[in-house]
Amino acid sequence: MKNILRFTIPLWLGMIVNTLLGITDFYFLENISRDYLSVIGIAYIPFTFLSALTIGVGIEANRTLAKGDYFDFNKLVKYLILFTLIIAVLSLNFKTLIFYFVRENAMYQLILDYFSILIFLFIPTSIIYLCTGVLRGLGIPEKSVKFNVLAVIFNFIFDFIFIKLEFVENPIKGCAYASVLADTIVVLLYIYYLKKNKFWDKNKNIISISEFFKKASSYSIEKLCSSSTITIISSVYIAKLAIGTSSIYYGIDRFFMPIKMFAFCYFEWIIYSKTKKIEFKKIGIYGFYLLVLLVGGIFFMNYMYLTVSELYYLGIYILYCFLFLLEREIVAYEFSKEGGSIINKIIFFKSILLLLVFHMLYISNFLNLVNIGLAQSILLFLECFILNKIDKKYQCI
């Protein structure tokens, strides 16, 4: 338990700090117009999906270094910059197609303006994934917290300059410039820190870049098929609910996001511990996480006035978050054994099934907050059940 928390807590704190990046943007923009918050929310939907393309490099960097292997860091950074730059330019040219679903929105042009700059955040974001993965693989995830704090500080400073001091006439563009500049500076600091300590020059067993990307892609595909796809599917159908109802959905999701991120940190610990062959007991983690979820639920109930159906949804959401921790654990075990292929197929199938269920609820007029929560939780439970059965099957062979 102590070793798990020593690894996951710094990583968790770093992720929580990252959520402050969005809060600083909201802080400056909300004072001008609340409509700007919708602009950011809509623009981030495709950006989040695209950024998942490179999230696997951080996970694979963690796994590679934990095994005692190394990779050509400089070459990997160059390939990442080239790949993300190509994706960014393509996205820029096809932005009107990407946002076809909001063409009638009064803020359509502002969404395009914001996305046109935001998409270049993809480049430093991918390198940050890699650098944080390096620190996790070396067993020093707490170092990444300092860089996350710096990102928030720089973002706040640039938001103040570009939005508050009106250095950029369009506050939406100013917000996007602030995010890109803040993360770019942090990337330079990351690279300087790693080069100074020469973390990747300690072993002659250097794996090839192609092998690294092949393994990293399986993690990215899993991310695309799971949380990224589910976020897009949910957003499309949540938009069909009443504004007051959808605000509760997004409010609960935003409030619990820092807590939910612990599941991703636990995922990283499983990858690291299995690679290092560290044995540990899981019961303590289950109790710890459930307690945090319940405390969060009680706080949220006291903070917001909820109807009976909204209280039901809150309870279902807490159950969903706990199931998500179990799902991340099973998926991490499979990935530690390089069994990503079957995982990606099952998760992708679940996403398709979720889309069908949501659509059936919509056309039958049963689309509401409670049914959405039940559908997500039941399908997540079935995924955990199937993955667990598959894992036991392969252990018996």
C-alpha cells in the first residue's frame, strides 16, 4: 500500500494540477462572457480525441525504462514533432469538416478561431506525455508535479497578458495562445532537465524507434476506443437533454474528474509494478478509492441542490468511477503482458454497443440522466467481467 501511494500520489497530484489549466482559462473568460466557455468545451472535443493518438508514448516510456531498457530520446522527440505537426496542419485544413455538427451555432467562427491555434498545442502535449512517462519509468513521478505547477503558472501569466491586459484583441485567441506558449516553455524545461541528468544514456540495450511506436500505438488505440470515444458519444447525446439536466451531468463529471484521475495513476502503477515484478495487496487501494469517492459525493450533495433523480445519478456515477478503477486494473495487467490487441477489440465493441444503447434510449424517449448512467455502468461492468474471464483463460493455457 505504501509503495503504491508513493508512486500514484505524486502522479495524481500532477494530473489534478493539470485540471487547473482549464480553470485559469475559465476564470479569465467567464468575466467577459460565459458563452466563451462553450466555445472552449466544443473545441476541446476533437482536440482531446486527437491528443489520445500520442498518449501511448508516455505509457510505453514508463514500461520500457521500468524494464531497464532505453530508447533514443532525441530521435523520438523529432519523430513526435514531425507526426504531431502533420496532424495539426491536416486538422487545420479540415477544421470546417471536423466541426460540421456546430455549423448553425452562433459561436461557430469563434470555435474555429480557437481550434486553429489550439491544435498546435498537440505538439508540446505529445512531448509532455513522453517526458512524464520517462520520469514514471525511472520511479520518480513526483518530479513531474513541479513541471505541472509551472505549466499552470505560465498559463495564468499568459492569460493575464493576452486576455486581461488585452494584448490580443480576441480573448478566445489569447486564451489559445496562452495554452500553447505555456506548454511549449514547459517542454523546453523538461528536455533541459532530462538532458542535464542524461537519464536515457545508462544502458546499451536500446530498443528501436519502430518497436517503441508499435507498442505505444496499442495504448493509444485503447485510449481512443475507451474514454475518448465514450466522451464524444456521451457529449452528442447529453446535448439532447434539457440545459439544466446537462449542466448537472457536466458539473458532476468536472467535479469528480480529479478523483477519477486516480484510476489512470493506478493504471500506470500496475504497468510499472508488473514490469518490476513488485508484489502488492489491492484491497487497501479499493477501500481508499471508495472512501474518496464517497467523501466527494457527500461534499457535492451539500454543495448543490439535487433532485431525487439527480441523487440517483450521483450514486450511479460513484459506482461507475469505482468500476472504472477495476477496469483500468484489468487493462493494465493485460498490457503489461503485451495483450493489447484483444483489449482494444473488446473496448471498441463496448463503445459501439454504448452508441446503440444511447440511440435506442433517444428514439424511445427514455434518454435521461439516470438511464445514461445505468447504461454506462452496466456496459463497463460487462467489460470488466469479459476481460477478467479472458485473463483467467489465458492463465490456464
